Amino acid sequence: MTINGIMEEGILVATIEGRIDSVTSDTLETYIDVNVTDEIQGLTLDFADVDFISSKGLRVLVATKKKLGNRELLITHANSAVMEVFRLSGLLRIFKVEA
């Protein structure tokens, strides 16, 4: 997995490439711990090149949402397989996910 981030008007936009699974989710968690600071207004995760997310990856996203508090967590460009995982897990009620 690779993660590249840029700041756009106070929003951290992180582009993720690869699977988010039990092996790689620690990389995502570390990236978020280091880069999601009180100074950012929100976080956008670009999933255009993510083809799989595991339950451990979902737990990282839930923890990220808690860390952000009232700030927005937006997931963009989710493919149909990833959208189905969010739908089945009920997390579409918590996260704003765009295909």
C-alpha cells in the first residue's frame, strides 16, 4: 500500500493505492496518527486505487472518525466491492462515501 497526501484548503486529501487489509492497515493507521492533527479541518480518503478493505481496515476508519470528532471524513471513488463492504457493515450511516 502507498499513501500520498496533500493539503487543499485545510483538508488533508490522502490517495491510497492497494489493499487495506490485516497486513497494510497498520500503515494507514500510522499515516493517520502522524498526519491528522488538530490543525486540519477534515480528511478525504481517495479510494480510486483501493480494491479491497478488511474488517481491520474498517476499524482503522472508525478510529479515524472518532479522532476527527465533528470534522468530516469523506471517502471518494470507492469501487462497487468496497461500497458493498461499507453497506454490509452499516458504516454508510457513519461515513460519507462516494463512488
